[in-house]
Amino acid sequence: MFDNASLLFSNFFIVKFNNASFKGAELSEVRAENASFTNANFENAKLEQASFKEANLRGANFTNANLNCTDFTNANLKDANFEGT
């Protein structure tokens, strides 16, 4: 859906991207607070300095994603996969 997309500096507040795919996407400095990304795929995505405060990331896949300085404060990360990060 959003594979390899460039969404730098985007703001996503109170939105639902459940089951969405962001494979290889550029999401650095994105603000996605209180958003829902249940079972979303962020494999190989660049998420440097992104903010997922209070976001629902249950079951999300972050395999080999760049999470340098990413903020997951109070996010739901149950069953999320961080292999290779």
C-alpha cells in the first residue's frame, strides 16, 4: 500500500492504518501519535526520530527497520516483531 513511499515529516493523528504495508518506506521524523497500526508491516522502513506516542502497534512488523531515536512512549507493542533492528 505504502511500500517504498517517502512520507518524511508527515503527521498522522488519530488515524487507522491497520494491516497497512510500509515496507522500505521513508518515515523519518513522522508523527503518528494516537494512531493505529495494528499488524502493519514496517519491514526495512526508515523510522529515525519518528514518534509513535500512545499508538497501537500491536502485531506490527519492524524487521530490519531503522528505529534510531524512535519514540514509542506508551505505545501498545504487544506481539510486535523487532528482529534485526
